[in-house]
Amino acid sequence: MTELDPVIHAQARLRVVASLSALNIGDKIAFPRLQELLEMTAGNLSVHLRKLEDAGYVEISKTHRGRTPATLVGLSRRGRLAFEEYTENIRALLDPTPSKEQP
């Protein structure tokens, strides 16, 4: 049986990674915008982003827009590859190769 990445497989993290995968490679989204899109609390989103960051799947950068601090989140190359593998594994589970019929 195909193994699913446990870091991505948690529902909230899957939603985060799927949303970030829709961005162009190298693009980032502001934390409040991601929070709004996912309808998650700041604390809940932070916890899941930390887990994804620890796995090397997301990149988080802190900057300023004028005098206002801004946190930007993007999917790393490793995260994009992990998500592609995850989706391939899901597809394989949903549409397994037909077994050869025995004569």
C-alpha cells in the first residue's frame, strides 16, 4: 500500500499546502490573507505552518510593509515536490492499476 506523507495528510496542513501550491513557484502570500482563505484562526494556522516549516515544506519570511510588520508564506521546492508525490499517491489509491486476470 502507498504511504501518505503524515505531515501533509493532516486536514488543516493539506488545506495549507494545497492553497500554497496554487501560487506560482517562488510567490508568497501574506499570513492574514492565507488565514482568511482557509478560515482558520491565527493560532491554529501558526501551529500548522510551524509543522510544515520544520519539515522544510514552507518558507516563512518576516518583513515590513512601510512600518507594518508582514509575514509572508510560500511553498518551498521541497514542499512542492512532497505535495506532487502526495497527490500521485492519492490518485494511485483512488484508481489502482487493475490486477491481471487469472486464466
